[in-house]
Amino acid sequence: MTSAAVQPEAPSDARAAAERFGLLARLRERAEFGDALALLYLLVFIRQYLWPLDSNALAWALSVPAAFVAWYFYVVTKPFPAERAGREFWLLVLPPLVILYLLRLPFPDISWDVLNYRLLHAERSLRGTLFMPGDYFPTPAPYNPAPDTVTGIFRHALGYRLGTVVNLLALVWTARVTLKLVRPFVARAWPRAAAVLLVLLAEHLLYQVNEYMVDLLSLPLLLEATWLALRVEEAEQRRPAFVRVALLLGLSAALKLTNAAAILPVVLLCAYKALAGPSRLKSRELPTTVALTFVAFVAPLLPFAVYLWRLTSNPVFPLANRFFLSAYWPTDGGWDARWGPKGLWEILAWPVLASFEPARHSELGVYSGRITLGLFVALLGLALSWRDRRVRAVCLLFVVGCFAWSAGGMGYSRYGLYLEVLAGVCVVAVAASSLRVMWSDFKPSWRAAVPALLLLALCAQGALALRYALKYEWSMRPTLLSDWRAYRHEARYVFRDRRLKDFMNAETRALFEGLQAWVESGPKSNGVEALIDPALPIVTASHPEYFATRDARQHFVRTVESGPQSMLSLCMPEDLTQAREYIKSRGLTFVGARPVSVPFFSQRRPLGMMLVEATLPEGEEGRATLERFWKAAAFRDQDYRALIQAPGAPTRLRPGERAELHLRVRNLGPVAWPAHGERGMYQVNAGDRWLDPSTGRVVNDLDGRTALAADLQPGGETELTLPVTAPKQPGDYVLEVDMIHEGVTFFFEKGSKTLRVNVRVEP
């Protein structure tokens, strides 16, 4: 009876087992080397979706299983089976990358960006959101901390030195995707592996292999999206392939927004294939495909964009603030003018010009010219190999990417890593195409010299890049070859460098006991502060952009008023004078400074810093100092909006004649105009000046002033009487009336319209 009851269930159990086996088999069939890092990326972005949870432990506990589920579907839905790398790849490509990684491994990374904000981003995002209660913009670059979360996980697991292995893994993943990109052009395994190694010999890739800078992390995602976009028509189901490309590009953009320059050519290629290519989608498939690709692209970007929007009213803060008008950043300004092209002609020429002006290409001031070589070869390939579809596509991608990088990517070295790799792929593709033509024709031709010259040029560029990589990098640390004794000494700390305080003596640790908050007064210090105590809030006193408006300054004042009376700051000795001025200019009191040696994961290579103490000003005068600080600032640019009318304004006056304008003034902005300030400053008045009508030259800039009787609320209207005095010389003039935020700005300087009256002055 029991046996008979069980037997019908056996086929069902067998089918279930078969299905499970089939799913696992598909997972094994599709999984590749880089998917382990992809799992970590998915974990980090899912964690951002759980930022609203108060419990950090609960958020991570929920994120881990969710990430495994997402990763499983990410792998099994790949449109193509995994392409395995043979032993040739692992024997030829991996050892040089590992050796280059090991050259500087024991020397702790102290590069500018790492100490300036990368470590802070990692410590904060591992514990929750980027900002915490009591902060006032502790980071100069509040970009998505997702890549820093990834590096932070490795750093906490393996220690400070070995935590950088994540960049080595990303570079090996990049090599694996590069292998897939060159496979159609190079058939034999050993030459293909050699080609991959040559492609990776670009110094700006190698500079970062053992640093906590994050540019390498998104590179394999961009290349994977490129490889898939080139093959999308081969997929059995093209819609999922397009969606997957969008997801890879969205992950790349979320890891680093400047990847937009690399994303553009891939998007254009996909758009062509979806709309006009030989395997274009059917019209009924397009709306759904566009919607799904949009969702896939936006999904990794959404949680941090929403977080920034709620915090600053700008989802890409501080970028594009001319459009979003956040109160916490100026609406003007932009990219650091030291780097990249200036003007249209330099934008067009920058892929070539960068090789001749390396000091404008990066702070390191050297460049082996990979992108320049790639552009030359890509244009040559388009001329010689136009009929080869694969070569044509790679060359077009690179050419479009070059000019997108020059214009949108600012032509800066670290934002062009994708092009560094794609340039090498272009050289390999064009050289291989020329070889195929030569062997198929069996005729002597000048084309026979093309592949040899191209590969020789790539080898020469790679050799120069390797030379630079041995000499330079962003921390400018020594290497195994240049300082063997120090290398051997520092190597003893590998796996033993998880906490910065473990390297401090009792006297140094005592300096930071009882500390309740940091004040940020200079660069290259908040990373150290975050490592000393990541749970403490940080308020910035430096970074003038965060103090451009009255709203921003008032937020700062209210933040420090609700915090501890005394705060400490770390800065470099050369920055002490500037730090003192920053602290004083924000209404705080500079108490003093003393030197402190911070053993940055090393006893032999400490950071010589200054420990600065700052306090809130005391008493009524102190309170008045803080009030003066925020009231002395401008409103946001968009808040300066006025409608000024003067019915019956005189159009004829005698030289030097005094008259009165009866004004009707309306506040069109969203904030109240103060009628009273301090010592004639910071209130809003009406004023006039006289202009030459033909040239716009100011004839009399300080004519009349009249004050508001009371604060004018948004949408409110008031009547004012403004005394004016005609110029002493006869002629035609323009009498211009504007509102003035005294000691701060004229309204017209922020885009408000003035009242203009044409007046003839005659005897």
C-alpha cells in the first residue's frame, strides 16, 4: 500500500531533479571568470536599494541572498555560452599582470584621490549611506560610492595592501573580454594570447593595478557590452541581448559617470542594429525593447540618484547644476581647465594632440600615445578594410568614442581607459585583416608591410608604456626593483594591516580619544580621519563651492551649532595656512595646531600631518559671527527674480536735475528679501545707474538707493520711492533700475530683468 502510493511521485521527482541538473548545467556552461566580480557588483547595488533600512546588519543580510538570486539569472540568461581561455592565455597574459601588481604591493597606497575621498566613501558606504547625521558635505566629490564599497570589501577582508587585488582581478577580467574581442581576428591560440597582452600594455591601465582608484572596475563591463553589441545579431533572441547590453552599460555608468563617453558609441551601434541593421527588430518589438533597456540601464543608477535628489535637489550632484540648480553648488564653473582640450578645434584634434601635450592629459605628464596610434589605425582600417564588417564596426566604435571622450569625457587620461583597450583591439583587427588579404591574394603588395608596421608600432608603444608604468603611478611609490630593502620590510605587514589604529602608539591614539566630530580643513586628510574613526560626522570648512549660497551656509551653521563645541581636523603641513583661513572664514574659531605623525599602515613611512583644533565661537558675539557668515552669502541664482515698474517715469530731465521714481516692485523668487542687514550690508535695496545707450557703458554707477520698509515675501509687492540724479552732460541716456543684495550682488548679475527707461538730458 505504501509502496504503491509512493511510486507515482517518482517520475515527478525525476523531472524535478533533471530540471535542477539542467539549470546547474546551464550555469556551468555560461559562467566565466569575471562573473565572481559581477556578483560583488550586484551585491553592492542591491545594498544601495536597502539604504532606507536603519539596521546595517539587516540590510547586508538581505542583500547577500538577493545578490545571489540576481547573479544566477545574470549568468544563466547570457545569450552565448562561455568562451574558455586556454592555457596559452593563462601562461602568457596572467604572469606579467601579477608581476606588475606585486612590484608595489607592500607600499601602502597614498594617492591624492584615495586620501581625499575614496577611503571615506568606502567606510561610509560599508556602514550605510554616503552622508551621516551631523555631516556637512564631508567629501569634495559626492559621486556614487559603489566602486569604493567594492574596494572596501576587499580591504576589510584582506588588509589595506592586499585589498587592491580587486583591481588585478578587474584587469584579468578585462583581458578575458579582450580575448573574446580579438578571437574573430586571430585564430591561433598563442598569437591571440600575445595580442591580448599587447593590448593591455597601456600605462594608464597599469598605473592603477594596485591602488584604490576605481577606474579599472567598470572597464570589463564596458568591453563586455561592446563585445555583445558587436554580436547581438547572432543571438537567438535579440531583445534579451539588447537588454543585457543596457544593464552592463548602466552598471558602468553607476560605477563611474564619466563612462558616458564610452557608453555613447555602444548605444549608437545598438540603435543602428535595432532600427536599421540587417537583423533589425520588428516594429512591434521596439516599444517593449526600448522600455526594458531603459529600465535595465537605469536600475543600477536609480538608488543613488534618488538619494542625491533628496539630499541636494540634484540627482547627479554636483554635475549639471546649471540645470538642476541645487543650493549646495554654484551654477557656473565646471571641469578643471588644466586638463583636456579647449575649444572646438582642440576637441577634434585632441586624440592626436594628447600625445604631444601629455601634461594636459594627466597629472603624471607622460603618455605613450596609445589613443593616437589607435585613431590613425582605425582611420586606415576604415579605408582599407571597409568591406570587413567586424573590422569596420570596431574602427567606427573607436573613432566615435575618441571624439565623445574629447568632448564629453574631457580628454582626461583616466576617463579614456576604454579607448586605450579598444585602440589596441583596432590595431590587432586591422593588422589581422591585412594579413588575411595578403594570404588570400598570394600576390606581392605594399599591403604586406601594413600588418608588420602596425604590430611593430603597437609593440613600441607597449614597451614605452611598460617603461612608464615601472617609473610612474598615482602614489609615486618605489618598486621592488628600486628599493628592495624597504619592499622586504613592508611585505611583513601583508594580511596584518586591517586597522590604522593598530599601527599607532598609545600617545598618538590618545590624541583622538573623546573626539566627537571632524572638521575638514584641507585635502588628503578625510581618508585618514575616516580610518581613525569612521563613525564620526565630518563638516567641511574647505571646498568653497559648498558655501556659494545663503541656503548652503545656513545649513552649515545649523549643522555645527547642533554638534559638539570642539572639533579636530587633520591637514598636511603645507596646507596649514589655508586650513586656518578656511576655518576662520566659516565663522569658526581656530584654536591651534600641533604636528602629529600618522603611521599610515607602516612604521617606516608615516604621514607627517598637522592636528588642528577648532571650536564654535562663544557668547553673543560668537553667535553674531556665525549669523554674519551665512547672511553675507548670495541666494541661489534662480532666487534673484524681480519685476520692477515705474509708471510715469520722466523721459526728459535737465543736467544734474533730481527726480523721484515711484516704483512698484514684486518679488518673483521663492525666498523673502531682507529689509534689514548689518551696517548697511546684506539687505535688499532698489538702486539705479545711468548707461550710454549706444555702448552700454556705465556713466554713473552709484546714483540712488532706497530700502524696503519690511521684508518682502515671495510673490509680494511693494511701492518704493527712488531718488535719481540726471547726468551733468546733455545727451541721451538709459536709466536702469535694479534690486541690489547689498554687499553681495546686483539682481541682474543673476539673470533678473532690470527696468530701463530712455531719458533725454537737455539744457
